[in-house]
Amino acid sequence: MAELPSPTPPPAQPTALSAADAKAEEAAERKPAVRRQERGSLFSRMHFGGGSSSAEAPAPAAAPPPPAQHELNMEAMSEQLAAVTSCMQTEMQARVAAEAQLEGTREQVQGLLKHLHEMETVRQEEAATLAALRGLLAQIQGENAGLKEQNAALLGQCRSLTLGKAKSGR
């Protein structure tokens, strides 16, 4: 089998590019700068020379701080730790005091709620007693009215008997 010659593309002809096309090509050719991400805390990077702000090349290794500087750093951190510890102890004492006060207030509220419940019970008992007394008063008033009617009837009978005897005895 005879191989056919591979077709070759025609040579590229120079074309005139507009200014916008040229800028687009330039932007495509440029690659975004890659920044190296630093590990560690900001404090350690700032105080111990870790991390660099240059994106192209890492900073040369910093010489270890002199012993006096290291001691000053340690002393400063110790003072900061002591201040934070003191602050935390103060906050803990304030919290314990607030919790004790809260417990006392809760006990007072419970006492007041108990007293309120007792007062409500007494009020309900007094209301029931008052209702019973009103019912009894109405009953007594009804009986009293009945007795007055009986009394008036008896008085009328007595008068008629006394008048009848007086008329017959005349």
C-alpha cells in the first residue's frame, strides 16, 4: 500500500490585529502571580521572622535572635500569660459570685412563689366561705320573711279572736 502524503496546512498569513485583540492576547499570555501561603500564626511570623511578603522568592533564612532578644521575647510572653491568667481568674471569681447571687435570688423567688401560692389558696378558701355565707344569709332572710308572714297571720287571728270575744261579751 502506498502512503499518501499528509496534507500540510497552508502557511499562516499575517493578519492585522485590532488593538482590542492585541490586549486580549496579552492578557491571555500573562499568568496570574501565585502567592505562597504561609503556615503558622501571625504572631510567630511577625515576632520570629517567619513568612515573607515577597511572592517571587522566599526570604533568606533569618539568623536566630540573639539570646538577650529571645529572653526578652520570653519575658514579654510570660508577662502576657500572667496578665491573661489574672484576667481569667478575676472573671472566674466574678462568675462564681454572680452564680452565688443568682442562686440566692432563685431561692427568694421560690419563697415568694410559695407564699403567693399560699395566699392564692387562702383567697380561694375565703371566696368559697364568703359564697357559702351569702347563701346562708339568703336562706335566713327567706326564713325570716316567712316567719314575719306567719307572725302577721297569727296577729290577725289573735285580733279577730279578741274582737270576737269582745263582741260576744258585750
